[in-house]
Amino acid sequence: VQLQASGGGLVQAGGSLRLSCAVSGRTFSTYPMGWFRQAPGREREFVSAINWSGDSTGYADSVKGRFTISRDNAKNTVYLYMNSLNPEDTAVYYCAAARGGVWSRSESSYVYWGQGTLVTVSS
């Protein structure tokens, strides 16, 4: 299983970005998917996650109401729509896949990781 994250870039505060994570493998539709981020000098943290069917999602308090996760199982892709970005959202964003079960906030639940995409928000 390979994950390819894309969509990062430089955006001004208040702007929006859409991250995508394309997943190889025929069993994508069974994987809970998550987004994590790591800011410079900080540990990686949970951002959002979604279950296999898309009907259950979770968000970190810091992004709730601003970010939306979704998935398209026909395209083997999970998305993270990020609105009202602020400089504190600057980080490398990683997508991750779990083998099954429900989505989780814990990194240890995810076994496959993408390479990360950099999001920089200027003030």
C-alpha cells in the first residue's frame, strides 16, 4: 500500500487549501484514514480522521469547524479541505491508513503513511 499526499503550498492567512491523498491498493475502501501534521520543532499531531464509509469523522479541537475530511472510495482518495487557515496551521501534513476498524486519533493505529506535503500559512 502506498500513499501519495499532495496539495500543499503557500497561502495567506484566511485562505484555503485542499489536500489530497491517493492510495494504491484494492482494499482502500476498508481503511480508516487519518491526517496528521508536524510543525517545525513540534511532535506530530492528529488533525482529522474518517472511517471506511465516510459516515464517521473526527477532528482535533484546533481545526474543528475549519477543516473537513472526506473520501472518495471510487478514486482511492481522501481529502482534507482546510479553510480559514492561520499561521499556526503551518506544518507538514501526512496522510495515513489503518488496516481496519474505526478511525483513531492515535498514530499507533495507522500502519501506512504518506510522505507528507508542506503547508505554509503567511500572516
